[in-house]
Amino acid sequence: MTDSKEFTSVLRGWSEMFMRRSMHDFISFSKESGLSLPQINTLFHLYHGSRFGVSDIGELLGVTNAAASQMIDRLVQNGLIERSEDPIDRRVKQLKLTGDGRAIVEERIEVRRRWMEQLTKALTDSEQESIISALILLINAAQRIAGEQYPVNQFPQ
């Protein structure tokens, strides 16, 4: 039987390494692009989600609608997102990425993909197979714990 302390320690080690790398990339991107972390977060959520309104962004970032609106104004001025009227309720403004906004997000996704590819190449086929099995178990366990709060794609067991 595996020592759960060892498992937890290894899992924490991987998580910390992955988060350090992610945060380093995120902060570097912020400095290079001149965008704040909340602005980048907004771009990524618009990229991965459906249409959002100002209040949705405010709730997502934990800020007032006025603060969210100011941040969105800057993103609109930079040509990264656009506002449009909600076809059902004209008082509501919907937000979506422009081509430039989408390109910025996709560039960062590509940076992450290349890093993951380097990581993959550093492992043997056998190691990759072991990790695939382990990660599927981990993802499914995390999804069971989180429930619908943080939905992810279900992976076969």
C-alpha cells in the first residue's frame, strides 16, 4: 500500500512546480503586454466561455460593476474586446473578444502547449502511459470532490 504522506508530498510538489511555471508565464505575459492580471483573466474567460456581461465579469473578479466596467473600457479601447447589446435585453451589454483579443489568448495557449510538449518529450512512452492513467484517476477524483462547482471534462476510468 502506498504511503498517503508520500503521495500527498509528490502531488504537492507537482502542483507547486506547475503553479510556479504558470504564474511566471502569466506575470511575464502581463509585463510584456501591459495588461493587468484581471484584464488577462477576463480575456481568458471570454475565450473559454460564452458571452459575458459587465456584471458577470465583476462577479468573476470579485469587484464592483463600476470597477469591472472601467477595466472593460480599457480592453475595448485597446481593441481586445467589443461590447454589443444583448438581443433579449438591450440594457445589458454583452462582451466578446475581438480578433486581436483572441490572438493574444491563443498565443499564450501556444506557449503553454509548447511547454507541455517539451515535458512530454522528456518522458519515455512507458512513463507517459503511467502518467496518463494516474492523471485520469486524479482528474476524476477531483471532479467527484468538486461536484459541479468546477466542472471538467469527464475522462474514462
